[in-house]
Amino acid sequence: MPQEKFKLGIIDENEAEVKGFFQYFDKDFIPVEIELGDDKKAIIEDIVTQDVDAVVIDYRLMERARVKITFNGNELLQYLNDTLPKFPAVIMTNYPPDAKNHNVDPFRVFGKEVMEPDKTKKKNYEAGLDLIESINILIKNYKEELKKKENRLIKLLDKKKKAGKLSLREEEERIELDDFLEKSLNKRNKIPRQLKGQHASELRELIIKTDELINKIKEKRNA
């Protein structure tokens, strides 16, 4: 049975390089060009709209951009991580050391030389295979984590419905899970809006009262 082909977003400032990415990744993924502009939020929105499973980001986006760009790939990757936590993404560049020096996970940085089709260059060829495998693993791990968190949230909501309430720790976990899933790309499976934030104010009030009680206990001990 052939392996599932995931949709891979391509983010590069150079039209010729975009075509090169398409040719290289076409065998293992479904390449999709992500519209590049000087608005990071708009780029993320296009990633969401095009429903890609991962993205490949060029490092030097400002170098030969078709439009004005005021950030490079490492900055876009950081914004992506803040907006869509743990979303699968890698940086590709002709300057791996530069990218790794900008707080980019070294395991997410790959040299563009891997796209060299000459299989006689064994090092490049093997690095290319590692790139394909790494992207597939990132996607599968991300999907599995989303599913795991969704299942856990559903269990907590079901328990709350039956028992009428959750413990303080469970309520905190529910809010964290809900927040993570809301930020994720998996919008199709997000929890119904009427359940979002349910009893969050009560939880915050309980936490405040608990903190006040702990402080009073500490004050009495120190008196």
C-alpha cells in the first residue's frame, strides 16, 4: 500500500526556487505554494486556508523577494510556532550555519544542496532522504498529538457532563487542551464554541481564593 502523500506548503521569495521545490518534493508530497507577502499573519492565514500538513520555509526571504519582505525565514518560523504551536515546519537554506545561529532548532534546518538530483553525490542524496523522512515524521507526530489531546478533552468534557464538575487540576487541563486545539490547524474538529471557556471564570475565582487561603496559612505559621 503506497504511503499517504501529505500537502506540503512551500514558502520562498524566488519564483525559480519555488519551481525547484515543486519538482523536488512532487514525488513524496503534494506541493502547494504559500502566498508570500510582508504580513506574517496573512501568511499563516494562507497556510490555514490551503490546509497544508507542513511547510518548508526558505531562510533568506528578504534576499531576492518579488515583493518587499522585512523578515527572514527564522522570524517567520518563530511567528508560526507562536501562532500554531508545534506545527510541522523546516527551514531550507544555502546557509545552514546562519539559520542555526538564529535560535532555530538545528534538526529543522536543511541545506538546499539535498535537492541535487545527482545520486552519485551520496552525501546529498542521503541527506535528501533524511529530509523527506523528517518531514513525514513531524507531520505524523503532530497529527497523533492532536488526536491524543482531542480524545483527552472529550473524556474530560464527558466526565464533566456526567459528574457536573471536574477537579481543579482537571479543569486547568481542560482549558489548556482547549487552548492548544483552538490554536491548531485542526479547525474541523475543534470543540463546539458553547463548550469553550465553560466555567473558566469560576476556575479563575477558585484559583484566586485558593491562593488567598494558602497565603493566610503561611501568615499564621510565620506569626
